[in-house]
Amino acid sequence: MTHTVAQWQTQAAVKDRLSRPLRDLRISVIDRCNYRCPYCMPAELFGENHKFLPRRDWLTPGEIKRVASVFLQLGVKKLRLTGGEPLLRRDIVEIVAGLAELQGGDDLAITTNGSRLAEHAAALKAAGLKRVTVSLDSLDEQVFREMNGGRGEIEVVLAGIEAAREAGFPIKINTVVERGKNDHTLLDLVEHFRGTGIIVRFI
């Protein structure tokens, strides 16, 4: 049975099959990424010949804003932009600015690998983004590259984190832990961010 927004709004909150209210919405703004993390986008599956969505099929900033506005009317309170790597979108600041204009949301965040965060942090803050989560699996350069498919530089990511901190963002670090790959570098990661106010989370 198809329900309209007005019909859903007559309920206390939209709920999932376990009767939990739906409060968080993750919006994947792009299916492409400049990393090839084996646990996420392994190179053997997402190689040079992989066919990603053509740009004409991407949701425009206006369409993303419209979808988000509908979910906010249905009780969603938190919006998170993801990908792929969301900062690969040239119009990411426009997307953020549009979502920041919407009424009813308590939070607007982004999850990024940090590779382009330094160049965008200040503009994202000015556009209305509230929080940043950076995926970072190790501070060891070799381990870092093994975990992201041999792409990216750790110093670029750290510079992005610092730029986000200087812009005034609350920051969380998401670290995927794999036995025998990066588990021996976790304490160094924790120590690096100790006392900075940046939260490190292991997943």
C-alpha cells in the first residue's frame, strides 16, 4: 500500500519493522571513490573498467534537498552525507548549503576519507555542515596504503583533519580493525589524538 507524506505524518513517527523510530538518514551522493579499500571497494571488483553511475543519473543538489525534506517531515532528525567519497562531488558545498536550509533537522554531518578535506573544510563549515567523520585505519604509512588499496597519503588526510579542527568541526575518526593488518597500530592512533577532543572509534 502506498502512503503519502501526509498519511505518514498522522503517526507519532515512522518506524522500522522492529518498531524503532527512523531518525537518521544517510544520503550517498556519489558511488565513486578515490580509494580501493579491500573491505569496501576492492580493486578486483572496482577496477578501471568498472561502470559507475553516469553523472546524468546522479541526484542534483535540488533533488537531494527535496528527498531530505520529505524524510524530515517523516520524523528524521539527522542527515549524513556519504559516498563513495562525497568530497569528489564538485557541488558538495552546494549540496550542504541546500540541506542546511531545511527546517526540522538537528544534525548535518559528512563521512569522508579525508583526502580532500583540507581544501573543503572551511567552505563546508560556512555552508552549514555541523560534524565531520573521517575514515582512517592507521597512522603507519605502509599499513595505511595497504588498507586503502595503495592510494592516498597519510599526511594529506592528517592535514584535512587539522583543517576541519581549525574550522571548528567536532570530529570523529572511524577505524576499521583487521587482525594481522592494522591491529598492532591502534595504540599509536589513539595516542596521536589523545587530548585533541577528536574521538576515535573502532569498527
